Amino acid sequence: VSIQIAGEGRYVAVEDASRYRDALATRLPAGLPEELLEPVRDPAGDLAQRYARTHGPFTVDMLARRFGLGTAIAESLLTRLTEAGRIVQGEFRPGGVEREWVDAEVLRRLRSRSLARLRREVEPVSADALGRFLVAWQGVGSMRRGPEALLDAIEQLQGAPLPFSILERDILPARVAGYQPSMLDTLMAAGEVVWAGVESLGERDGRIALYLTDHMARLRSPSAPSNDVEGRAADILSYLRSHGASFFSALHEGSGGGFPGETVDALWDLVWRGLVTNDTFHALRAYVSEATTKPAKRGRPAPFRSRRLVPPTAEGRWALVDVPRTSKSSVTEWSTAIANQLLARHGVVTRETLTHEPVAGGFSNVYQVLKAMEEAGRVRRGYFVAGLGAAQFAMPAGLDLLRSLREAPETFKAQVISATDPASLYGSLVKWPKAAWVDEASPVITRTAGALVILVDGYAGAYLRRGERELLLLMPSTEPTRSHATQSVARALVQLSASREEGRRGMLIAEIDGQPASTHPAARLFVNEGFLTTAMGLQLKPPRPSAHPSDEDADAQAPAE
């Protein structure tokens, strides 16, 4: 029934019409049944009680405005109901500055739901949420540009052993949009960044660690690298100690001369021992091989031809790597520095964090520092991620971000990163998931330099082996999740191909889950995103380069004199 309350028309239940009439002196429309118009014992109390049951904490002004009552009358009514135990008075809302009332049952439900929410907030998150967190924490796909973004990325990555073959191809471009090797060269020439070898990977690759120049001394382990070298390598070390940083020609002659290749081999042996470094990245790029260097883009002038007889893998100036002095205090300072660096890089540090990031002394060396930081209130300790060890430490900001990413977004978002990227948790913190489209045992998957993992909302949706010809799909087997996630993988690979420099665009996937890609059940999803079905597999052709105008067209477009 429609009535006027507080100067406005409202619809109320017909069985409550008599309550509004007797409590608020509201006029009722004619024609209502007599049995519904009989008076009740406490009409005003019934209306106030109903308002309390359908609202959260409220003030006297809110009740007065609702029913067009005076403030004193509304407060007297609420006081009477409070004394009768029908509602509760107090301060319930954060930031409140006046008395509030709430129904007792409503208050009980609010408390119950608040406790449930708080319990859920402190529950450990899943591995998928940790995957989303690591990508966001390390700025993967952030689209930041310029030297400042590159310095921030290096500051977070410093000390981590990174394969150089993918450093400038996958790891840095994932964090810095429009990355070019010249950006790293600029920082190196400005004295902002230094590097040191960690270990050799095969014949033409190796892991290196990047450092900000002023941070290297405190992040390098006080235990000196192995210095038991002999022959040409020992001569090189002796020359560098007495003469300082030197170019290859002086270094070659000063270490005995002879065949230059012997000096080059000795130099790189010292590099991978962590004893010698270079003031440029040119030698590293040449060492990894010409196949991984970026081709010159069309229209660029040809590089100069060197007049010096120096092997490409020995360019630049060579110098000894600074080794911190060993003392009781230096070990403590290093443990503190490395613990802070691990927190800055990963946000959440567990024993599993050091599985693929070797630290001298292992987790026990930084555990005491993390424990002391927790006691000082600088970090938090708890069981934040399910499935990992009980000893978990997190920065407060990192923990807040981790919990905010507990729930997956409504739409699938895929991100392609290197399988050995520090932002990838699979194969180190957690195990690789099983292939979704394979009935038998899943193929072996490893953190191999050159392999790519496609994260779908933090979950390892697919794994592209080195060479980018064999793809493994790792999504859950339930539909439609599997198909939607697979389509997002295909879309991410298309975007990856388009973002690469000219000469590396395009892709050919010959196998998916060990069978011909063109006959795989997921092939149609890749075709929908732009792949073509060919005899060799699923092919993504690079865009055709823009045609250069002919001389006649150029003359026609030229302004007349």
C-alpha cells in the first residue's frame, strides 16, 4: 500500500499499515480490510526494531530522518528499546564520533563475518597467488621504460645468477619496455653497473651476476673465490694485480705472449671463477655467440671495422673482481645485506627460495638475520604460502600485496617469462604441474636457459622448450577453464612474437604435448589467435616489412622546385 512518510511517498506492507498510522499519524488509503487495521501494542517500537534488523549500525539522526521524527523522540524510543534488550548501543563503525545502535542479531552476524574474513586473510595463499605476486613484485610486464626502470630492475636482480644468453633477450625486456643493449652499455659506461661471472654453462654460455657499483662489495660473499689457478691464468692474475685494469693487448704480452687463443681461454676461465670482470658487455655478447646477437635493423649504418687485432671475446678492459675482506664483522654485514636483498627481490623468503639461488652457507646463514629482523618488527614471520616450508619471512608491503592477489582475476591474463627468471616459481619453489592434454605420465620439465613458461594468472599454463618448437600445455583438465586458458596462452605467444625485434618475429610450433601440433586438440584455439596450420606444424608468420617506395614514387612525392 502507498502512504506518505516524512514528506515522501513509500510503499509498505499492508499488514504494517496500522503501525504507521498509530506511530506516525499517517493517513491510510480507504478500502483496507478492517482486520488489518486493528491497533498493536507498540507500533513505534515495532517500526524501530524492523529498521534495526534491516540496517547495520545507525545513529539517532538516521532513524529520525527515516520516519520523520524529532531527534528527542527518536532517541527516547531507542533508549527504551535498549533497556528492553532489543537493540544494543555502542560505537561500532570505525571513525564514529557519536552513539550508535544496532540490532543484537545483526551485531552477531557482523562479528561472525568479520572474524571469518580475518581468518581468511591470515590463511596461507595458493601457489597460483604466489605466482601472481612474484610477477607483480618484480615488475614483469610493468611497461616501465628508460634507464631509471633498468636501474630499478638491476637493483632488484643484483646478485642473482642469470644466464647471459637470455639476460638481454628475455629477463631484462620483461621488466623494461623497449629494452635495448645500448641502455645497459650506457649504465656500464657511467659506472653505475658492474658484473661478475658465476659459473660456465656449456661452451658458449654462463651465469653472471649484476650489481650496482656501490652495492657489489657488501653483496659479494666474504669467502674469496677459488684462487688455485696455474699457467697462463696465474700469469694474468699476477699482471692485473701489479698493473691494474688492462686491455687485451697489454694483458696478452704481460702474461707471456704466444698464441692469443690461450690468453682468451685463460681469461674466460678466470671470469667463470668469479675472479676477473670486464668494463663492457661486448666480450660477453661475443662469447655467447653470434647467433644470439641482435641483427642490425634495416637503415642503420654499418658498425665500424676495428683496426686492433683483438678477438671479439676479449674486447674491453679487464680487471680483477673486488673481493671483500674476510673478518667476523664482514660475515655478519654480508648476511644482513644478502637477507635484505633476498627480501627485496622475492618479497617472501623461504628455505625453498635458495634452491636455485645459491648463497654461501645456505638458508641457515640468513635465517638468523631474518629472525632478528622479525623480532625487531621489520619483517613478518608466518605460514603465508601453502605447500612451502614453515619458516617464511615477508616484508609488510609484500605480504599485503600477496594477500590482495589471493583471488584470480575474472579474465585470464597470460605472461611469458623465461623458465629461469627469478620471477618464475615453478621448478624451484613449487613443482611443475602435469600436462593437461596428456593421459600418460607428463614429460620431464626443467628450468633450462632458453625455455619459456607462460603464466596464466600465476599458474604455469604452458612450457615452451628451448628452440621454441615443442610446447607443453599444463592447464587444469576441467572445461571450459582449460580451453580459455589455452587460448590465452596462444594470444600471449602472438604478442611475444610481435614484440620482438625484426628478424626474430614469427614462430613455428612443431609439437604440442609430444604429438604433431596441427593435429592436437588445442590446434583450433591457436588458429583462432592467428596461427596457421601447415605441414610443419602451427606457424605464426612475421608481419611483412613495409615496402620501400620506388624511385619514381619518391620523385613524385618530392616537392617541386
